[in-house]
Amino acid sequence: MALVAEPGQFAHDLRRWRTRRRFSQLDLAIRADTTQRHLSFLEQGRSRPGRAMVVRLAESLELPLRERNGLLLAAGYAPVYAESGLDAPELGPVREALDRILDGHMPYPAVVVRPYGELVAANPALGVLTEGAAPALLEPPVNVLRLALHPDGMARRVENLAEWGRHITGSLREEARRVPDPALTEFVAELDGYLPPVESPGEHLGFAVPLRLRVPEGELRLITTLTSFATAVDVTLSELRLEAFLPADETTATLLRRRA
């Protein structure tokens, strides 16, 4: 289906994404299996791309599915990637799989989030992270990143807040670099404002920066893993992330098993 697009929008967006990815026209042309001349005509608005070419260019630019749909719309085509609600019947198997993963990760905390930290689901072990947090931070929709770094959330119990928190904001800043969004830039600035200055390099495990969290029983040392649906062709599914916390030492594992 062809739609009415604003003249020149596709050419502008294509140049912007290519420049942001730091590809030359020749680089992108080779990736997309076309010629530099044709790509130059597209960026000048002198040629109109077919839908298959737009899809190839979006894939070659490694755009998220939402932005691929946006590039198609800019070229005058309908989006090809569906965006289903999480409660849609077609995502039923996904919800069931996530529930099994969350349950199977007990007694360790695990959450499913949307972009920028919006909580979708969690297992009961999340309580070890939320205890003592201000009620306002726990009102839906909960943002787990704000909860983690806000002075009225987890931050007051995080021993290495300056170092651990900057890994969170650094990851978000990299995401903002790859897919610019003023709302994300504003959110990163908010989170940065919660962090104290780094006074020392900090203690690493050799491969990761642990979260050092105070609890009544002592100190938990947790490392995190992020999982996504790499082959997703639905926008909603492609944006979900499973964040699982793992014990960095036997003391932490023991404490969490006792709590469960």
C-alpha cells in the first residue's frame, strides 16, 4: 500500500540515519545491494525507492523495527511490522514464555521492561529491590531505572551508586546516540542528576560491575543479564527486555534462597 508522504522526507531521513551510523554512501550501497549512484539519487530526492529497497536500506542501517516502519512511512508505504498489544492473542505464547522464565529465575529477581525501563512484569523476588522505596515510585507504570537511581528508591541502599549508576546511564546514552529521542535525552539527564561523583575506580569482578545492595541481613552482590527477542518481527516484542539479576557470590545466593 502506498501512502502520501511529505516530499523530501525520505531523502532527509535516509541521509540522517546514514550519517548517524557513520556509513559512507558506498558503504551503505554495498550493504543494501545497490549502487552508490542510486543511493545518491535517493538522498537527493531525485529517485523514489520501491518498498523492498526501503526495507533493505532499513535493515542495512540496523534500525529498530519502529524506525523501519517510520522510514517506510516517510517513503509513502504502509508499515510492514505489526505493533501488537501485550494482551493480544498472538502474543499469548510470548507472555507464557516470559512467565515461565520469571518463575524459573526464582529466588533471584527478574523483570520484563519496555524501552526506557517501564516495568511490564516481574517475579516475587523483585521485593528485595523495592523494599523501602517511596510509594510514589511504585505506582504504575513503574520505571525500574528511576526506581534504581532515585534517592527515594534503591539508591539509598546501593553501596556503589556512583559507579553502578553510570553503567545504567551510559547504556541509555548509547541508545540515545543510536536512536535519537528527546524524551530519552531528558530522562538520561534526570537520572544523571541523581548520581554522586565517582571518587575511585571501584571494585569489579573482573568481568562486570556488581550491584552492591544493602539488606537487613547484610550486603547482596548482584550482576545483571539482558535478554531480548532477537528474531522478533513485531514492534512490541522487539522492544521487550528481560533483565535478570544473578548472585555474584555464594553469600548473596544463600541470602536470596533464605528470603524465598
